Amino acid sequence: MSLVLIIGATSDIARAVAHQFAKHGYDILLAARNTDDLASDVTDLNIRHGVKASAIRMDVRELELHRSWYEGLVIKPDVAICVSGYMGEQSQSQADSLEAMKVIDTNFTGCATLLEVIAADFEEQKKGAIVAISSVAGLRGRKSNYIYGSAKAGFIAFLSGLRNRLSSSGVPVLTVLPGFVATRMTESLPLPGILTATPQQVAGDIYKAYRKKKSILYTRWYWRWIMTIIRCIPEGIFRKLNL
Ligand SMILES: NC(=O)c1ccc[n+]([C@@H]2O[C@H](COP(=O)([O-])OP(=O)(O)OC[C@H]3O[C@@H](n4cnc5c(N)ncnc54)[C@H](OP(=O)(O)O)[C@@H]3O)[C@@H](O)[C@H]2O)c1
């Protein structure tokens, strides 16, 4: 049976993704900073879907430990899904370099360097699949969240290059670009209901895109068109918009 590693497994989206894959018979390895938070998830996945589920500690910002952490996994995954992220407050990131670094490291540096380690293994084995969550926020910088957005943009470019590199090894890399999703990350934001997806909808989209070996997934689908319009707005006009 195939094993799916989910990094940032306490996220609302990650939890929905875990159930989506478990429903289709995949064993699940949940990785998060606090494994105590995952105990009930492990039991739940096991009871509801009859798959093997386990949990392991992982902090994507501990860059120096990535290689030994991965080498220490008793069974290597067939699919690696990177969900971890941190938005923080834009004003705080502007004022505090360490806070900005936390945003950049959690959304970009930590995820990219960990995926490099996993990619090297998949490349050598000529098998495996990588799924990673960036954001539509990475497609155009806005004053309200450009530090988070620039980290997501870096991650999009990283995944594009990784996909390019791994294509000759038969390892697909899926870049996931969610728009608004109702989760712990966004609970304090006034999101427009009509454009806001549930974690379960996003997880369903991810599973389908993974099965089809797609390269880029906008979720929900309408974000492709929203972002096409937003990216076409001339810089002179965009500057004046209060976004
Ligand atoms: N919600 C949205 O509207 C939206 C839109 C676009 C993209 N996204 C992206 O979707 C992904 C999931 O976010 P979410 O909405 O489900 O929010 P969430 O529930 O806040 O999930 C964020 C996850 O990242 C984990 N994390 C933070 N720092 C970490 C670290 N150093 N090492 C390992 N894990 C770490 C958190 O773990 P802890 O429990 O340890 O804090 C949490 O599980 C993120 O990458 C986010 O940027 C979300």
C-alpha cells in the first residue's frame, strides 16, 4: 500500500487531505511540530478508513535537521504533501525582521529545503509524487500581505523548477494555488462567503489533480480566472487600488 507523508499535518487543509487519501486506501504519515495534536487524527484515520496512520515530529524551520529526519524514516513515502504555512500580520512582518523571516522560512525556505531532500530520493528511485501548497497570494504582491505573498511566489518558482528537473525521472510535482479557504489561518479575516472554499473542497480538488498528474491546481477553479484578471491590471492602476 502507498504511503502519503503530510507535512504540516495539524492544518485544517492537511487534515481534510489526509482523510481524502485515506478514503482511497493510502496509509498516512502525519508530520507536525506538535505530535500530541495528532493523536486523535491517527486514531480517527485508522478507525474510519482502516488504513495505517502514524505521526512524527517535524518543524520545517529546522533546516539543518531535514536530511537526518528524512533518512530516519523507517518507511519512505510514495507521495509527499507539503502543507505547512504561516501568514502572520503584514504590519508585524514589516516592523520585525525576525517575524518576516518566520513567514518566509515557514512558507518558502523550510518547505523548499525539505522537499529538496525528498526529491533527491524520489529522483534516484524514479518514483514518487510531490504535492505542495502555495497560494494565489504568490501571483501578485499586495500591500496587505506581500511578505507572505512573496514567500509563496518564491515557492511557486521553486516548484516550477523542481517539476522541470523531475519530469525526466517520472516524478510529478503538483503546485496547489488555493484562493480563500475557511481555516484557522483565516478565521479572523472577513472572507467573502461566495469565494471561500471549505478544506474538504480543497482536499477533493487536490486528490483529483494528483491522480491526473496535473502540474498546477487552482482551487477552487474560478481562481484561475480571477487571478488572470488581477495579473492583467496595469501597475499604475494596481498601485491605486486598496488591495
Ligand atoms: N486558508 C487559506 O485561505 C489559504 C489560502 C491559500 C493558501 N493557504 C495555504 O494552505 C496551507 C494550509 O493552511 P491552512 O489554511 O490550513 O492554515 P492552518 O490551519 O493555519 O495551517 C498551517 C499549518 O502550518 C503548520 N506550520 C506552521 N509553522 C510550521 C513549521 N515551522 N513547521 C511545520 N509546520 C508548521 C501549522 O502547524 P502548527 O499547528 O504547529 O501551528 C499548521 O498545521 C498553508 O500553506 C497556507 O499558506 C491557505
